[in-house]
Amino acid sequence: MQLNVTKNANLSDLTTQATLQSAVTYQLKTTKKHHVSYKVRAATDNASLGKFSLTKVKVKGQKTTALAFDDDEDDVVYAFRSLNKTHAWGDDVLY
């Protein structure tokens, strides 16, 4: 996982702020409505790292496929295949 920041609205000049690597295991979960999600656990101590699922979100008025991550504590975080300006945090830094 990598977190990049920039002050440019066009997402140029990205600066890496943090990176994380960890060995994990996945457990497939399927609901009765055939919604698929994956429970992720740390390979070392089997601690839960959250739940991942594919979903559609609106970015600039268009539906886009994203990987949703829910750690059961904060808001859901979305990961995209390519960089998408979804929203700004703070006054001048885009995440």
C-alpha cells in the first residue's frame, strides 16, 4: 500500500508519504445475494486487517470500479486502478 500526496489539482508531482508491506491471508465471503468480499488477516498473528470488496463509486459524475476497504473503525477507503481525484483533505493537499 502506498499513500501519495500533491498540491496540484491535476494530480501531477506526486510525493510518496507512506508505504506499507505485509504478508496476509485472505478468506472469501459470499452473501446470499452473491456479493463477494474478502476478510484479510495478518499472516504472522492472524489479526484481522479488515474487509475488501469490489464496488462502484461516482467520481466526477461517472461510476468507477474501486476496491473498498473497511477496517470496521473509520470510514471506508477506496483504492482505484489509476489515480482519481475524489476529494481534497485540508486546504491545499489532495490525497
